Amino acid sequence: MVQRIELGGQPGLRGKIANLQREQADARVLNQQRELGKQAALAYYSLWSASETERLERLRYELAQKLQSAAARRLKLGEISENQSLRADLEKSQSQALLTAAQANRKIALNRLNVLLQRPADQEVVLPAPDLEPLPEASRASLLAAVDSRPEVRLAELTAEIQRTEAELAGRQSVPDFELEAYRSSLGRGAEQGVRFSLAFPLWDWGQIGAAVEQHLREAEAADSDALAQRQIVTQEALAAWESLLSEQKRRELLRGQVERFSRQADLARRGYDAGLLSLTEVLEAQRAYREALVDFVSAESEFQKRRWEVYWLSSGSLLAPEGSAR
């Protein structure tokens, strides 16, 4: 029976490598989960935007129906020309076509979100107002502080650390091993037994140990470079996300005020048309401007919420279960 004992600390190094590889696997899983959460959050707000657009197109269609009825009534009274009545019919048809397209886009957005959440494709989703989504307050400083803890960066750092440990382990192959041998023999004229101690030295390795060490060290240097590059990419991504958030927040507030002004203008135009003070063309232009302002605001709101979640994600928050979330 022979027991070999490695004197160079190889078992400890192998254990360290195993722990690092386990941590690396955990970081890889976390990165995949975070990416899935990010895609689900973006899909959620795409669905919200599509739902709001559908609602607006439905309101526009209902208004076009009312305008068509009013135009038909005024045509009978001789207050408008047949051309204006046909214009009202055309507006209704266009509104119906836009509503159909909006319904299809909402269906696509719903299916995408449900696929990401691994739910039935047609299952409806409750969409609370975006401002009701609780998220911790983020800052530029918190974004930059979270760079080193990002799993993408940690993966590259762990790869470098594993390679350095592998190089150290390869270098320990030149350290002699202690062997303990217990033997017993019944051959010959009498039984013999005893214990033998020995040291085993690697006599010739033909440069293999040195080459293995050099290879692992070079791979560690490459991994260090990857970690630095990844850290720079993540830092640039964080700074860009922060500036985008500020920009979208300002854009949202500007468009909110624009919607309020166009809403008053559209309401006055509709009342003026009913009273015979404005032409159908003026009413349609006012309604079209109001609709475009609403659609722009919905898009701005959606983009703002996406950037808000992205900043939270880049701050190493979990998009799968935010703290304090009611959903």
C-alpha cells in the first residue's frame, strides 16, 4: 500500500481553483438571469407603450365616428359640401386602419413579454401606471460604484485569477512528493513486513513544467486585459445610460406640457365645428396634431421608464424581483 503526499501544497491550490470555478459559474448564471430580467422589463414597457397607443387610436376612431355623424347631419342641412363629408368618411377609414395596426402591435408586444416570462403567449398582463413602479433612487455615483461588482467584470477577473492559480499549481510539479509505503510479503523463507519512506523527484520534464506555467501566465494576462476592457465598456455604458435617463426625463416633461396644449386646442376645434364656426379641415388638423402629441408623449414615457430600469439594472439591481415591488 502506497500513500503519496504532495509537499508543494497542490491539494490546496486545486481546492482554490474549484472554488473559483464555482464562483465563476455563479457569476455566469447571475449574468444570464439579469439579462433575462432586463429584456423582460424592456418588453413590459414596450407592451405598455403599445397598449397606450392602441387606446389612443381607439379614441381617435371613436372621435372620427362622431365627426362622420356630424358631417352627415350638416350635409343634409346643406351646411357643408359633399367633399367635406367624404373627407370625414376617409378620416374614419384611416382611423380604423391605424387602430387595427395598433391592436396587432400590442398583440406582438404581449406575446414577446409572455414568452420571456415563460407564460402562455396570450395571457393578459395587468399594467399599472409607470410612475407606480417602485424603484430605489439611482445616482451617477451609484452607477460608477457598481462597475466592479457587475458579473460581466467579475467573470473576467475570475478567469484571470484561475489562470494564475493554474500557473502556480503547474509550477509546483517540480516539488518532490513524499511517499509512504507499507508492505508485507510472505514469499521466501519467512514473512516480511515494514514501512518504507521515500521522496519522488521529477528528473526530466523536458521544459514541460516551464511551458505550462508560461502558458497559464500569458492566459492570465490576456484575461486581465479582458477584465480591463470589460470594465471600460461597463463604465461607458453606465455613463451613457445616466445621460439618456436625464435626457428622456426632460423630453417627457416637455411633451407632457405639449399634450395639454394640443388637448385644449382639439377640444375647442371640435366644439367650433359642432357650432358651425370651423371647417372640417381645421378640426381634423387639430385632432391629428393632438394625436401625434399623445403618441410622442407615450413614446417618451416608455423610453423614460426603460432608461430608469436600465439605470437600476446597471446599478447591479435585480430586474426579476425589485425590492418593494408590488407585482
